[in-house]
Amino acid sequence: MQQSPQEILKTIFGYDEFRHNQADIIQSLVTGKDAFVLMPTGGGKSLCYQIPALVRQGIGVVVSPLIALMQDQVDALRQVGIRAAFINSSISFIEKQDTEEAMLRGELDILYVAPERLLMEPMLNLLDQCHISLFAIDEAHCVSQWGHDFRKEYQQLHQLASRFPNVPRIALTATADAKTREEILNQLNLQDAGIFVNSFDRPNIHYTIAESASNARASLLKFLDDKHPDDAGIIYCLSRKKVESTAEWLMQKGRLALPYHAGLSQEQRKQNQQRFLREEGVIIVATIAFGMGIDKPDVRFVAHLSLPKNIESYYQETGRAGRDGEPADAWMSYGLQDVIFLRQMLDSSDAQEQFKRVMQFKLQALLAMCEMATCRRQALLAYFDEEMAEPCGNCDNCQNPPETWDATKAAQMALSCVYRTGQRFGVTYVVDILVGKTDQRIANNGHDRVSTWGIGKDYTQVEWKGIFRELIALGYLSVDMEHGVVKLVEKSRNLLKGAETFMARKQRKQQKLSKAEKKVRATVAEEDQELHEALRTLRTKLATEQGVPPYVIFHDSVLNDLSVYRPTTDAGFTAIHGVGQAKLDKFGEAFMDIIRQHPKADSAKTVKPRTRVNAALSDTVSDSLELFNHGMSVDDICEKRELKPSTIYSHLANAIEAGELESRQVLSDTVEEADIQEIEAMAKYMEIKNGDAMSPLFEALEEKWDYGILRCVMAGVE
């Protein structure tokens, strides 16, 4: 007798009730109607087509863009007794033949296939001979030519409607603005489909966007140490080089971090991805080549060390955190160089002008969200045409509201100074004019006599650079990538005339958290930790034996509940959310045996070992390094050790060379990022390398910087 959707939900998947509009979507497909589903990552999209495929007669065909997603989904379905398979380039000819024969015999419930293979005539001919229960088109936003994951093959899927007119189709995505939704419906011939749009909100994700990327790695490490010392996560970077260096740096800091980008061999990418899926606590450092369709529920954080291209990309990438509904973090640090790089990449592309304009608008929307002082989540949802009445209370701006001030006059000064100096200089030079600095270059150019010289003395250089950053980010100034000069744009006009008000975000100095202020995630009480660890060990063992990721055995939330409720009977075990009959039969006795071996007892606290100072460093350098690692500034160390700043900087430069520190970690409190880049650029121009004499560089930079600071900068240059 055929089971109902509700019975399948409970007995096979182990859930008591449907979420969002899953029940309505499933009923629509079961009755033979088409559907379009917009549901956030982790909202349960897969069940919307998996359950109807089991209820209806025949085989459900799922169109999926990535091999990794197919493998992951099939592993999970087989664990609960569903006859699932995939056909792609990763399987042998014999395996492909066996799968095709099983299809013809009606021995498969669900088949996963890529759009390119599905559209091949041999595959379509094979499907003609099978009884098809439904077609599911996953990641349907790939159909949009304006989207962030465009795949031209997706646009050919419209032919399924005419070739299989009596087979219901469902298109699913987690990211689509109004324009993209319309394009999906038109391109896939789904004009008569039932439309099911859920909230885009992922309330379990905490959003943080760092104000400055001048010391991004140090900020990232602090974020990881404070909130995710042992968790799995994803870190996104724009370039392959940055991916490689960041992964290597994290490994040096004691974290298991693996790179993933298109420049690696297919075998290496596959190996690193499998380790991320199947091992505990692995961090993947990746370009955007990684992640679409990755069905790993226990990713506790997604971090961006570079700015994504648009809000859709940001939403989809951050959405890979916390798919299990447990607390997760989306953390990002970005800088002005990211903005310039993305704009230059877009401007230099051979794309159509219309496409460039759309992409420019999307980038501006993301920058506006980064620079804003109000609720991040409200802005994110508003982009997808969803209104959130009240601030979320679960983002950095809500929990620590940034101060704002009316910076209209200051902005007018900045724009006017750019104009008065001929729109031929970079930010640092223009700021020097505003604060009334006098040097040979300014005198030679006659800029100590322009009307804007010294009119900005009421603000520090740091404050001025913050104003310029916002003016550039919000499109009031453009930057010439090749020469680094800032220029006025049409948008500058209204602000210069006083027709607009410019509210700037007050810059905050990052303060170190006290132990009492650190946010510690403890989903399992201390008395349950020993049992929890034993259950994790068993889960890992079973997963290794079966060649599947640990969460395919049980999600983290299931282990947490098992640790707290400690069921020792079949009824108690299946009462745990996410445990069905199939998993009870397979794993119940093994897990309950572990539970019986762990009566209530207090767990001993563990202390993380102190990081050992590099043995290659001298005692005096090690002493300065240790004080710096304990949070002391260079000035504090000078006072304590009664040494000059240049000496302490030289000590820290040695530590940078030894890989114990990052140069920007040392310099963030005293040297602006733009100044570091100026030093690096001058050194490159003069062909000065680390280890060379610093006096030529010192003189070329007009003696602005201490020798020790120059050494720290050069020690960090590759």
C-alpha cells in the first residue's frame, strides 16, 4: 500500500511535521501540477520533490548542476532506504549501464543528472522508455543570464514541457530577485505553475560586516578563536593566490584549512571537498568555484575575506552556514581594494553594456548594505522585496549600533579638494592637502595655495580616509585603477551643491573583548559533553566505514538531543527529531549502547595549550612577540621593556619573517592600509626587497616612516 506524504515524512525522514509550505508544494506535485519554489537554503527544498517522487508512480528525475551535490544527496537518500542514483562523469561505463538498466526495470525512485547530460538525445530517448514521476530543476536561478550562476544549458530545459507534457515539473531556488523569478518562469515554460515563495530570512545566521580590512586576517583569527575554535566553515576569497596563502596561514595557526579553486587539479579539488564533507572541523578556503549545492548542514560559519560581486552571491554563499537551523555566523571583512578590483574587472570585461549596468547596480546595492548603519537583515530582505517590520537584533549593527554624523560639509570639502587639485591624485595626497600638510611635492604642485589647503584640519587623516572610503563605496567618487587617482562623477554634483545630505558612519576602534564579553556557543551542557564526544566518535567511525559524511548518519542537532535526553528504548530513540525507522534499525542499538555506558557525570574542563614561540627567534625577539600576542601595543612594549619603538618594530619584523605574525597585524593601529600600499608600491618601483638596506626607501618616502615600520612592511611582502 502506497504511503502518504505525512507517513513518508515520519517513517523515512524522521520528521513529525512539514515546514513552511512544504505540504502545499508536495500536494501540488502529487496531483500532477507544476510548481515554482523560492525557499531559503536549509528550508527543506529537497523534500519538496523527494517525497512526491516516492508517492507518484515511476522515477523522479532531478536536474542538478554539480557532481558534489548529486553524490551528497544520493548518499543521504540511500541511508534511509530510498533507491537513488546519479549519472555523471564520475562513474564508470559499467556503473552507468547498471543504473540505466535499473531505470528501465523500474527499480529506481530518484535519479540525479546534470542539465548537459539530460539534454543529450540518448538520455532523452532512455527517459522516453521510462515511467517518469516528475522533473525537479534544482538551483533554477542558473537559468537567468543576469544572475550570478548562469548556465546556458538551463535555458534549454524548456523542452521538457513539450517532450513530457504529462509529467509535473518543479523549479527550485534559494536566490532570485523579482527580475530573476520572472525569467525562470518564462524560460522554463512554467507560466501556469503554482508559485510558492517563502521568507528569505535565515534567523539563525548572525551577520557581521567588518568596517575595515586593514588587518583582516588578524580579525578573522580573532573571530575564529572567539566563536568557532573547532567548527567547520567556509572562507571565501576573490583570487586563487589569496585562497592559497590564507589556507597556508591558517594551517600555520593550527587550523585544518584546505584550498579549493579552479586552478587545482580535479582530483585535488575532489579530495579537499570530500574531507570537508566527511571530517569534523575542516575549513575550506575557496573562490566562488566552491559551494553551490553543497548539502553540509553543520557549517557553523561562512567568512568573506573579499567582497562578493552582488547581494545574490552574498546571500547564497552565507546561506551555506547553519543549514541545520542551529546558530551560525556570516562574517565579512572588505576593503576599498575589493571595490576597485570588482569595478575594474567589470569595466574591462567584454560583456554587453546593458549587462555591465545591471551588474554595477548590483554591486552598488551590496556596497550600500556594507556601509549602512542600520539593520543588515532588513536591507538584505528588502533587496528581495521582503519587508521586515522591526530590526532583527541578530546582526552587528543591531547589537552594536554604529554612530552616525552629518558629514555633508566634510564630504563637500573632500569633493572640492579633488576638483581643485585637478582630479589627478590619490586619496592620501588629497587628504594631505585637506589637513594642511606641507612637503616638497605639495609645494612644487602649488597645492599649498589652493583654497582647500588646510580647510579640513578639524578632522584627522584617519577620519578623512574613512570619509573618502564611503564616498567611493557609495559612488560619489570614482577611482582610476591604473593610476589610483580619484575623480568626480555626475553623482557628485548634488552633494557639492548641498542638495543632498551625507550621513557618515562614525568609525569605531575595535576593542578587545574581555573573557566575560566573549560569546561562547555551548549547545551541550558540561555534564553531557563526555557522552556527546563519544557519540561523535561513533558517528565518525560509522561514516568512515560507509564512506559517507558524518551528518548523513546523524545531524549535529540529533547528537545534541541524544546527549541531553539519553534515550535507551526504540520509542525514545525515534522520538528524537530527525530519527526515522530506517535509522533506528541501522544505528539505534549502537548509539543506545554508548548512551548506557555514560551515566550522568561532570566532565573535566580542558585548557587549550599555549602556542609555542618559534624556537628560531632570539630571546629578546621572543619576549617582544609574547607581549604583543598578549595584546600589548608597540608603545606599551616600549615602556615595559624600556626600548625604542624602532627596536620593537624590528623585533616584530623578525617575527613576521618567521611566520609568527602578519605585517598588517602589527601595523594596524599605527599605519593606514593606504600608507602600507604606498610603501609597498615605492619599494616595488625601486626594486627594493626584504633584507635590503632601508635607507633608500626611507629617503624616497621623505622620511615619513620609521625604519622599523618599513622593515615590518617589507617582511610581509612576498
